[in-house]
Amino acid sequence: MIEHQPTSRWIAVEEYLSGVVVRPDQSLRHAVEAALAAGMPPIEVAPNAGKLLKLLVRLAGARRVLEIGTLAGFSTIWMAQGLPDDGRIVTCEYLPRHAEVARANLDRAGLGHLVDVRVGAALDTLRELETEDAGLFDFVFIDADKENNPHYLDWAIRLGRPGTTVVMDNVVWEGAVLEPALDPVNAPGIVAALQMMGEDPRLDATVIQTVGSKGWDGFALALVR
């Protein structure tokens, strides 16, 4: 039996896999550097998770992607790289400064023409999208404030279609899903979203635990029925 390895080994393995298999390009490395230079929190997805998003977008044959939580556009760049030439991403960012950094990163990556960065509370933007009759989304990535996860999940279904792929990040949260009192701000929303995935007849879902530079966490993968 392999013994439990310390966190440093998890990170070392992640870095090895990123260098050997994932191989993020310069635009992605710059996006992380630009976020740090702007004083933004280093909470973007790990490179291997970003590459997974790109591959899932391709596997889903997605042309229209909705992202809830832009930050500096790291995950946005990955997903945009998975789109066809006529694809489109609408990404929701609450803070204007973050949106500004994200737009610059997307432009530097040569992908700005594929992405519509919407600034403001995501729930307001999602209502606007419904009012605009902006069309149905093929792929939805949820990675924003955890308190509203159940609402974001419901909007993903409402703005999606049968067959839409939904990915929700940070659903293990260092094990706080087992003990929400460890984080009474974020954990209840995560737990409620997970319960919704298991009970809502509109969804078929699973959850994968992960370890690495982002600690002990995981992501949920769901299909709209």
C-alpha cells in the first residue's frame, strides 16, 4: 500500500504533470503573472484543471459557453482555446478591476473577440441574458461566490438545454462539505448545490476529489437531462 504523501508531493506531481502533459502556453502563464501583479488572489484553477475545461468544451462540441466567475481570465482562456472559430463565451465578473485585467489577458492571448466580459453581480447578468434571449449555452462553468452556487446551478439549467455540460469548481472545500461549520459562509452553498445535483431530476451528476496546489478540493460534472 502506498502511504499518504505530504502536500508538497501533491504539488510536485501537479507541476510535473503540467510540464510534461498539460504544457500551458505563454498567454496562460502571463495571465497568472498579470493577476499577481494586479494584487488579485491566486485562486485561478490549476493548469491541469484548465486543460480539462478546454477538453470538455471540445468533447461537448460547445459553441456557446457561460462562465460565472472570471477573475483574471485564466480559465476563460483555456475554454476559449477549446472553441471553434464561431464560438462565444459570456463570462460574468463582479469587480470592474478584475474584468479589466481579464480583458487585457484575453486580448494578449488573441481571444478577446470570442469573449464577452460582463461586469456586475452574476445573478443580475444571468437575468439580463434571459431577458436578452441570448440563446442557449452548451457549456457552463461555475466558479464564483459559493453562497450562490444553488442559484447559479439553477440558472445553468435555465440557460442551457438537454445535453448542456455543467462544471462547478471547489465542491469539496477542504472537507467542509462534511462539516459546514468549518466555513459557515461558503460551505452551506456548496452543500446545497451538491444536494441539488443529486436530487434535481433535471441533472445527472458526479463529483471528483482533487489534491494539489489548490489544496484538498474537487469539482462536480453534470449533464442537463
